[in-house]
Amino acid sequence: MINEKQIQDWLVEEGIYKEKIHDEHANFHFIVNYPEDNVIDLVQVKSKEDSIILGCGTMVSPEHQELIKNSPKSKQDKLIWEFKSTINKFLVDFQLEHPNNIMQLFVITDQIFFDGLNKNALIFNIKKIFKVKIQCMLLLEKYFGIVDENPNNKIEENTMFG
């Protein structure tokens, strides 16, 4: 089965292990810091002991939400369609929260089964999750420009499953 210590060792070796957190639904739950100041969850769910799940949830900034809200419905529809189309190309699972066509949150997940789990697969999938997140952020900037989401340069971290 999956060796928790081996996974933790790989994350430490690559300098991306942040912490282990308590999660009553998981055998283990690590917070990965890849790249610096970006949180990715790595979870081995109790009900799915033959795999690990990697995930990253990202809240759309209030500034971008306001720009989306004030845009034509056709532009909102196009953004949501392009999000779905773009994320699908990466062969990951995702969830979009967009009530009233206002993109609020996107969650990107991927699963690695124990028979395919090695250091290369783990690091590759962590990087893939991050690349999808960046692609989504680029779509927001493409449609609505760059906004200063964090004027005080304050880092806000959210875990996905915690």
C-alpha cells in the first residue's frame, strides 16, 4: 500500500513539505508548498486507501469577481466555458463555483494510485496542479486584467480539505 513516510521524505527532499495536518477523514494529510507560498493538499483518504489525492482550491479575488459581475453575460459565459475547456486539457478533475455566472472558486484535483506512485509521478502531478491553477489565473487576467488582489503583500493560505 501507500507509504506515508516515503511520500513525506520525497516532499522534504524536494523542499516542498510544509506540514502534516489533522484530518479525521484521512490516513494522512500533508500541506505542500509548491512553489513558494502556494498551498497544495496531498491527502490519503480513509475510504480510498489505494490512492492519494492532490488538490488546490483558489478563491477568485473580490476585485475580479466585481469585474465579472459588471461584465456582459456573454463574456461571463465565455469565461466559464474557457475555464472548463482549458482545465479539461490537463486531464485533471475540477469543480467550479460560479453562482449567477460569477466565478468565485475553482478547485483542481488529481489522483495517483499506489501502483503508479513514485517520486517522479508525485512531483510531476504536483507541478501539473500548479500549472492548471496558473492557467486559470491567466484566463482571469486575459478577460479582466491584472488587479492588485493583495495590496499589503499579505500572504493568505487556504487548505483545500482542512
